[in-house]
Amino acid sequence: MLKDKFPDFPLILSPMEAITNKPFRKICKRYGADVLITEFISSDALMREVEQSVVKMSFEEMEHPIGIQIFGNNEDSLTLATKIAERENPDFIDINWGCPVRKIAGKGCGSGILNDIPKMIRLTETVVKATNLPVTVKTRLGYSEDSKNIVEIAERLQDVGIQALSIHGRTRSQMYKGVADWTLIAEVKNNPYMKIPIFGNGDINSAEKAIEYKNRYGVDGILIGRATIGNPFIFRQIKDLLNGETPSEITIAEKVEVCKEHFEGLIELRGEKNAIFEMRKNYSGYFKGLADFKPFRLKLVNSLNKNEILDILKNILDYYSVAR
């Protein structure tokens, strides 16, 4: 059972494309993430054995418990993708019924499936029947403002055998705009019919907010997504509060060291050129709040050379380590 693999109130690294790769997952694990999930993987790509998608499934022993997340919109590809993912021995299979991006949702995948709930339920049951592993789902409140039917959806997903449900507190139409509505997530959690864990997602951008939402909405765990970008430290800070301690202060030396580790891990995984481009979205998070950081950030995002980037990181450490 999935419940046996998770601690009480797990902190979960929410899957994000080109973010929750192996190097970053390992760092988040070290800082206190209880559950990891891979980047989402196309079932059609797995069926065609596309190398990039196969690589996304790989993980190390220290990453357990970990789920492989898949998406698709037909029974054959989802069934085969599930069986392929099962060979990697993850702790669970997660179905992405939540991605709002047009190129995914527009094809009836991700949150696009929220326009066809019977198909969503049928495809979910297909995955459940295709594996002996626990199956979980990540989805949204509904497709649009006038179709927030997550309470009914949750019941039907539980009926076909999923073992946990993660809910992002926005509709597909909202994308990432506006404020996440956790009241409907709480309504699902407080529904006496629901027996599986309900995890909340959306707008958790600080350790304090994580604890506030835990107490206010009573969810069984929390997923943290965008707030982890360049900030894996948030997991340790939440754990500090859960333990009744003051959230840890992250030193500039630690930020630089972890940023460097992240970059070098990406080079090993994706090669130097790809790593340089993929790392750019992380710098603002790692060094958020530093005064006069803009010149350093511009140098980091414009550099095309590994050694130059490492030198810039050293210069950042030197500059901000001096009492100012």
C-alpha cells in the first residue's frame, strides 16, 4: 500500500518539466523532500522508445519513495507506458491529469482531459489495471470556473483504484494565474466518502505558508512546485517548523555550493551545452534577495562556457562573503 511508503504529512516535490530531473531531485531529497516524482513523460514517446523519455525514468536508490509520472490520452499507449515504467521499480505510477500547457492539454492530455470526465476515469482505470504498483493522480479543480467538479472527480478516481490524489487549486483555464483555491481541496479532504490521502498543491512559496495551509485545510500532505526552483532549501525550512524550530538560514556559501552541484549534475545528465541553457531558470531562485545581484545574473545567463559560469559563482561567493 502507498500509505506504508509515505511518512505522516509528506512534503512532495511537485513534478515539473525540465526542472525535476535527477540532479535536482537528489538535492531536494537531501534537504527534506519526502516524496519525489519524475518529470512528466509522454506515453506515446515511451511507446516509441524515445531516448530522452526513457532517460527521464531513471533514478537512484536514495530517491525512494519516488513515482514515475506519465501522460497520454489513449488506452494502448498508457497501458504500454505503465508497463515500461513499472520495469524501473518506482514506488508508484503517477498520472498527469493536471498540466495546463496548450500543447499538452490541447491534445486531450494533462488537464485537457477535464473536458471529458468519463474518459479520464476510463483511462485511469486502464492504468490501475495495467500494474501491480500503486497508482496516483495529479489534477486540477476542473477545466474552467463553471466546471469545478473536483469533488465528484475525486470520488470516481478513488472508485477505480487510485491510492492518492494530488490537487492543484486552480482550473485549467487559470493556468498559473490568480490565487489557488484550497477551499475545494479541503472539501475533497473532508468528504467522508474519501479514504485515500489528499495532497494539496498551489501557491506554497514559504515554510510559513506550508504550515499555515496544513493547519487550515487539513490535507494529508503538500506538493511544492515553482517555489522550489533554485530553492530546494524550502523543504528543510518546513521541516524545521514542523519540529517546532526556527527555519534554517541559508548562507551564501551554501547557496553557491548547491547551485554549483546542481549545474555539474546537469552537465553529467544532459551535457554541457544543454546544462548551461537549462540552468538559467534556476539562478534567480538560488540568489533571490541579494542586493545588487543583477550584474551577476546577467553574466550567468549570458555565459556559454562551463568554466566561466563556475568562476562567476566563485565571484558571487567572494563578493557576498565580504561584510558590506
